[in-house]
Amino acid sequence: MYMLCLTGHDHSISSVVARGDVLVSADDNGDIAIRKHVDGASFKISHQIKGQGSPCNCLDLWKNLVVAG
């Protein structure tokens, strides 16, 4: 069993989704961090999307798109 600590958020994480080598997390400010698997249990942030102050409670990945709300 692996434990993963998600960095890159200043607010509480409200949603997480993973598909293949991509892991996406969102927080209570609406910020979204997109991570790529690099080795073992390590992920590196590849993209960040700034929120507008409202929580993002729903995430999904569809093809090459992050769907959030």
C-alpha cells in the first residue's frame, strides 16, 4: 500500500480523480492541479488551473480533457 501526499494546494482538497498515469486534484478555492506519474509512487505537477474562490467538488477525465465543476 502506498501513501501519497498531494502538494500544490493552499486549500483543502475537495476532489481527486486518476486515470492511467494522470492524477488530478481540486480544492475548496477551485484550484486544479494536474499531475503525471514519474516513477514508483511519485507524481509531478504538469499543469495548474487557478480557481475563482468556489469549491470544485466534481472532477473527471474524458479523453484528454479535465472536466470540473
